Amino acid sequence: MTMLNWHLIERKNMESKILVDTNVLLDYFLTREPFFNDAKQIIEKCAEGKINACIAAHSVSNMFFIQCVSAPTRVLMICGR
């Protein structure tokens, strides 16, 4: 497969995906207003398969850190402590 063909395949696949920003995820998980309802709609559409989405790898560790700082009791409950 030539580089041009690979580029076109990747481009076609990316057109149907969105990158969900860390802040959108935090709005949802931390119920942050006024953005919670919008974030909830995005997450629900992803769960239903209506939106094909991905997150950046660093979003997971960033969200955990931010949740530890902003809601430490909630994180301890999630971790089972």
C-alpha cells in the first residue's frame, strides 16, 4: 500500500470520529454546570453508538488527578477505599 493510499484511508476514518476533550469528560463526571447537560448528551450519544469518539491517552491520567484534587472523597469511593 502506498503512502498516499494509507493517508486517504486514515483521513476517511477520521472524518467519522470526534475527539472528546478532557474538559467535556470532567464536566460530565464532576457534574460541572453550566456544561453538564451538553457533556451528558455527547456521552450518551457515544454510548448509543450514534457518535464515534475517542479521547487522548493523557486524558485518563489528567481526569484522575483533577478528580483527586476536586473531589477526593468521591475518588476514594470509586477506588474502593
